[in-house]
Amino acid sequence: MTPKNIAFIGLGTMGFPMAGHLAKAGHQVTVFNRTTAKAEQWVGTYDGQYALTPGDAAKNADFVFTCVGNDDDLREVYCGPSGILTHAKPGTILIDNTTASAEIAREIASQAEAKEMAFMDAPVSGGEAGAVNGCLTVMVGGKPDVFAIAKPVMDSFAKATTLMGDVGYGQITKMANQICIAGVLQGLSEAITLAKSAGLDIEKMTEVLKHGAAGSWQLENRAVTMAEDKFDFGFAIDWMRKDLGICFEAAEKLGVALPLTKQVDEKYEALQARGYNRADTSVLIKQFDQ
């Protein structure tokens, strides 16, 4: 692939290694992060440069990636006076990897189109390990012709990159992903609690169950660590509750009930009150502590 000029905005747990994979693929990468020290750290780790504003990072880019916290952060980096939409050139492809609402995706896409730019929402799944190892799943909302151009670039940090429909459908797919994770972790928490109480070997149980209908990523990667009280695997429950809040807002607008997801969210809220804010989502099993 011909090297591209790429801006990457947001160097958090996911963005830092994702931008790194783009640099390692041979692209010319300029990064921006609100905390400049993080951008300096990135430049010290990978080949590239950093800018002091999102707009400065984006001004010469062929592709702009964003991976920030929430809808408000996206409005700031795209629409602010030093933002991407003010400074990027016509024809730039804008790709947002944030987990956010479908509404903000459509809002930014409309503004981008008015400036002759193309926007796609492209949230990711796979956690910190997936970002570090370059094997994320990317769920994309956008136009097919834009996706075809951007997919080889996104594949630098992905094992699967799929167009789900028009702008917003990437975020809807990510909502479904988070709802599935919440339900699987609740079931896994109950299963491990039962198994431990009966004296079952959790490692052996995992090895057996992963080959049957109960098999899942969470079972294979978290059952043993959950049983061992290890919960430092990157995706904190603070962020999961933010994502579930987006799910609840969308569900309310669509007239859809999410009873199990709401129960799990309440369990996470209680765990936050106990100080587990930064523990990863598998800490859900601690709901059963006596």
C-alpha cells in the first residue's frame, strides 16, 4: 500500500497502540493528545510526530482517526475552533473509533459532507490486548466507496473490518456487542461462583466448556482469572457503564427493553461504590462476595 498521511487524535489505552500499528505499517502519522506528555511518549515509541491541536494534526492528512472518550469529546475535536473540520482539507476521510452514540456520528457526518469530507463511525472490540496485538474487530458505518478506500488502512490494527451499513450502524453494532458482553459476564459470574462453591477445578471446567455451546471469548480468557480474583485487564467498568448508558438511550428511543443489561448495569454501579471503578468488566463476579 502507498504510505498515507494520517492524523490520529486520542492516545488512550486503545488509541496509543492503534496509532502505533499505523506507523509500523509505513504511514506518516501525526498524533494529538490533550495531555502533551502522552503524545511525546508516543513519538518516543514510534516513528511520527505530534501536533498541539487536532486541527494542526489533521491539516495535511489523507485520513484522520479519532479515539476519544464520549460524544462531547468528539464535538470538541471535530467541531471546535481548533478542530478537525475547520482545518482538514476537502477529500479527507474521517474515521471515528470512539464508542459513542449513533446520533453524534450522523451529526459529524453531515458537517463533514458539507465540507466535502467523508466520515465513518468505526468503533472497535477486542480490548487493550486486541489493540496492542493489532487484532481488533472494527464495526463500520459509512458509504461503501469510502469504506473500500479506508479498509486497507484500518486493517493495520484489525483482524476483521466490516461495513455494517450507513453512518451510525457501526455504533449500533457496538451497542449490541456491549449488551452481549454484559449478559455473558453475568452468566459466567454465576457459573464460576457455583463451580467454586462445589469445589470444581475452574481451569479444567473452562477447558471442557469452551468446546461446547457455552464457549465464548469471555469464558476462555476470563474464567480462570475471575476465579483467581484478578481484574486488571484494561477495560474498566467506568467505561463499560458509559457504553451501557449509550445502549439504554438508544433502546429508549427505539422502544426496546433491555432488562438483563439493566440488571448488570446496577451490579456494576454497586461495584463502583465499593471502589472497583478501574477494575475490568470481569469484576462482575465480585457481586457474589459475602
